[in-house]
Amino acid sequence: MRGIERITKLLILFSAFGLSTYFALQFRSGGLWHGIEPAHAVAARGKVDTKTPYDLTKLEAVTATIQTIRDKYVDPTRVKPKQMLLSALDYVQRDVAQVIVLRDTGSDEVTVRVGSEEKKFDVSNVQGPWDVSAKLRDVFAFLQEHLKGDAEVDLREVEYAACNGMLNTLDPHSVFLSPEAYREMTISTQGAFGGVGIVISIRDQMLTVIKPMPGTPAGRAGLKRYDRIVRINNESTLNMPLDDAVRRLRGDPGTDVSVWISREGAGGWSGSRPFKLQREVINVESVESRMLDQGVGYVRLKQFQAGTAGELDSAL
């Protein structure tokens, strides 16, 4: 029995990983991109078109999510439609401050409130996955009517939140990734990206160089460990989140980025100095190896990415 349970858990885990990869979606005026290959197109084609008004009632993300669950999820007994709907609404109210969802315990009626407007929805007849879709269309029509024009709310994020709410009822591993999140994930796992070749972190509330990589634009320019990056192009890094700084330093190979560096101690200077760096393809090594005494080999896997297996073979 334990062996069967272990296999079942592994199947669920692999299915969840597959779903998390599959739920990388890009919405464009020409239709829906989804899956592994289209997710690469997200990085190649740029950001989602935000100029065209987004129509929540089309349920593009919700429909793709439900269809994928039906076709690919390993354990159908975990699919509980009413729980999926209620969790979807709960995730929407968590992400959108203007939305409040009210439901008495055991009640088949849900009240959705947007500002001073509210509407009741009957959820007693939600028995299958497509009932979830139909009910969300009604709720989304109400939300869109009262959220449209609110500059603080991106309607895409409303639908993304609902999708993650549905998936959360299956297991803790299945997630919906926005195009931006998927792009960041693929960059971190491919082991190659356009950048300047530095590892950065926030130290003492300042953006700090932790490691300049040898042979990269930053390394050749002379950037050093513990240099402070005070500006990226024309923007101050004070209070800039680390993820934002990383995105600003990355870019297409051949493009330029300017960083203003302050350096203390020996070889330092007062104020800050500009360094203009041309981005290149940065290949990140995930395996470190060397020989120790008495013929013992040392191999360290720093992270897992697309080329790790090949690097490990070479090291061995």
C-alpha cells in the first residue's frame, strides 16, 4: 500500500508541475497563446497588449484552465467544481481591494460587492467544471461593469487570480503563471539571458553588487564586489525592489544600459561614477567542480537549469 501511495503522490506532483508549466498564457488580439512553445513567444514578442480593452466575460484564461484540468490532471477525484468557484472568488477579493465576496456558511448564495454596488449569485447548481465557467461569466460581467475605467485594476489580473483560486483547490503545486511570471521563470531555468553579468542583492537598503562574473560586460568594466548601484539609466535605485532592478539590467544583447556606481574604501571615490555597459548573452554555470586531495572530486550543483545535466556530465 505504501508503494502505491508513493507512486500516486509522485504522479500528482509531476502532473502539478506539468500544469504549472502549461498555465503560461499570453492574451493578444489574435487569440490565446498557451503551453511551452507559446510561452517562449511571450519573451520574444514582448509584453501583453494593454491598449486593447480586456473583456473579462470572454473567459479566455478560465476556459483554458478548466480544459487543461479536464484533459491533463492526474486525479479527477480532486476536482470539486463548487469549491473551485468559491476559491476563485476568494482569490479575486484577495487581489482586488475594491471587491468583497460574502457567503454565509452552508449558504448557496454568494454576494459580490464592488464599492457601493452589490449583486447576489446562486451557486447551488454548480455541479461540473463548465458550471464554474458559466457562473464566473456572470460574476465577471458584474465586476467588469463596475471596475472598468478604474486605473488601479488590471482586468487581466482579476482573471488570473480566479484561475489560481481554482487551481489551489487541486493541490499546492498547480499554479497559473502570467506571461511576465512565466518569462522570468524560463529565464532563470534556461541558464542564458541578455544582461551585464552581475549578481546583485539589497544590502543595508542599497542595491549592491555581490559578484561580477568574469568575462562579462560588468567584469570587463571593472565592477567589484560590494559596489553600490545608485542609478540604473536615469532612475534612482533607492527603494527599488530587487526584481525591478534585475529587469532593468536585463535586456536584448547589443543594447546599452548605464549604471552609476559608488565605491568605498581603497580604490573608491566620492559620489558616483557612470559605467555604460553593453548587454550580452550571459551563460550562467550551474555546476562548480574541482579536485581535492587524495584524488577526491568535488562537485557542487548551485542550481537546476536546462543545461545542468550536461554540465554535470562534463564535470564528472
